[in-house]
Amino acid sequence: MKPVFLIGYMGCGKTTLGEALARQMALRYIDLDEFIEAQCGRTIVEIFDEMGENRFRELETAALREVAAMTDVIIGCGGGTPCHGDNMALMNRAGTTVWLTTSPERITARLLLPDQKAKRPKIARLPDAAVLPLVERELQTRTPYYSQCHLRFDSTDIETAPATERTARRLAALLTT
């Protein structure tokens, strides 16, 4: 099976839903950011801080090319991955792109969870009140990229393990028809 690329803004559920989807479809899950961290021996935050966003995007595109050549994988991409270079076209050629969508308010609530904010370079140092306006602005600028996807899928209902499993089953059914 060609790769399935989960795209969407940070906090939309790419990892949560991607891991459940991979289990249900008996495929391997790859988080692109974790893949990059393993290759570089640094966290995404450290890469941004030490090398800058431009260098991170170069590393991201190289990693994306590598995972795009794999089979039987679900790939959770970073929120900005589709918006740089020809990454969206690359993903669309290599496999199936799925844009996970939910409201800016739901995304913000997920991003402000204690274990989430600190590991995300774009919001790690922002006051909580500044996160929703950032999410709304960036969603607006990223939508033209995300909308080039093969499939748009609502990822709102993944707040509990049973809900995530139900949502993953729905997505698996769409991907196998």
C-alpha cells in the first residue's frame, strides 16, 4: 500500500489518530518530526533554536522524500510540512493525503495541554491567550495548501480512547474503499 500522509495544523490529531489508524490497518506509523529528531539527534525545538526554521524545513523535506518512498506506512506530518517547497505535490504523487480538520478552538485547547505546549516551537514561548489568534491566522494561510489533499476528514472526536478507535475505523474504511 502506498503511504498515507496525515496533514493539518498542529493539534488536529495527526499522531493520536495516526497511531490508532496504523493499528487498525496493520501498518507502521511514522511521526515525521520524530523521524527528523532521530536522524539529527536533536529535538525539533533544538533544531529550530540552533539551526533556524529554514534549515529545519530543508531537513524536513529530505525526511519527507525518504518516508514517501516507503510502503505500508501512515505518516503524521508536521503542520507546516505541506506549505513548503513542493512537499504537498510530493505527498500527493507518492500516496494519499488526508487533511485532518477540527475547529481552531479545539486545536487551541489541545495545544494548551501541559504536555503539548512546551514541545511546539511556534507556541512554546507564547502566552496562552496568544495561541488561538495564532492558530486562526496560520490556518487561514495554510488552508490553500491543506486543501490540495485527496481527502478531508473531521478529527474532532478523538478526545477519548474509544472515540479515537471509532474515528480511526471510519477513516480506515474510507481509505480502503
